[in-house]
Amino acid sequence: MLRSLAIVSVATTAALAALTIPSDISSGCSSFLTDLNTNSSFTTCFSSLSSATSDFTPGSAAATSPSSAKVGSTLSTFCSSQVAASCPESLIRSKLTDFYTACTTELTSNINDDVLSVYDIFYTILPFRTASCAQDDSGNYCATQAKISSGQTASQIQQVLADSSSSPNLDTFASNNIPFLFLEPSEASSDLCNVCTRNVLTAYLNFDSQAESILPTAS
């Protein structure tokens, strides 16, 4: 499904939007999130991811009537070594460790949903990019083959991915299994038992296995 790239774009944009820092959290956690929100390395990282898919923002011509050529060129940019270099895995991993240290209480014993949402976003963004760049044995991007099984259209999902505060709607991410390119256990075996499913799942398994500090995400 070519329109799935539009959802990759809006998902990335929504996930990387500036987030409101909750007021009812510890000073250490608040300080960390404030610094994270203004970190120049993260700004560069997120801008490169968002810019790479900017042609597919909701309502754009590319998102409304996507062509194979445009989808291919956008994915090539999104999956390029230049974008990867702007958003190195080492940066994300180190900040995830710092995040967990600064906000342990908000993520475990006294869970704050807003803080957990931010953690989910940062934990997911790199394996989500890897999954979006997964290819089958013929070199075709798996994102172009994704199927939406919820009954909604790509446009409908785009509209609810971000709420009025520009925070990502994690319920939509979870209910449509967007991080896993819409894969659902109820799908036919022919749709699940293939190279794309393996490569999409491997993106998350590899990231999890190498994580210095693992906290199960809400999604």
C-alpha cells in the first residue's frame, strides 16, 4: 500500500513534535526532559527524519495520490546513510539510559502516562525507521506492501495520529500496530510468514536485545 508511507511521515512528524513537559513529576525528571527538548543533537536527528518524509505530510499531493517513483525516492532518502548519520543509534541509546535514570519513578513505581509516552516515542523511533526501511528478497520496501486491517483508510489514520496538542496519539499507534507496519496476528499466514514480517520484527528484536536499559513500552 503506497499510502502507508504517508502514515510513516505523519507518525514520524507527530512523534517528533515538541511535547509539553508534565508539571506533576520530580525535579530531576523535569530537568532532564527540559534539556532533552532543547538538545541540539536531537534537533538535528529529528529534523533529518522529518525532512526526509516531508513530501508525504497529510494533505500533500504525494500523500493524496502517491506514485511508485515518489515513494521509492522518499524511502531511499529516509533510509539513507546521511539520515542515519544525523541520528546515530548511540545518541538514542545513551539518552534512553539517562532518561530511565532521571525518571525511574515516573516510569515504574508511580507511572506518569505523559512521561511514559515520551519514553515510548524515543524508544521506538529508531527501530521504527529500521522497520520502515525493511526490504523483501527482491529489494522492494516492505512499507509499500503494508496493509491496513482496521477498516480505516490511511487518511483517517493520519487525521487522528496527533491530537489537538500536537502530541502523538499513542492509542492510534497501538490499535493499528503502526510501529510494525500494521501487522496483525489475525492476518492470513501468507501475509505473516514472509521475509517482510521477519525483517520488521527483527528491527525491534535487535534493538531490544542491545538495549542497556529495557522498559516495556505502552504500545
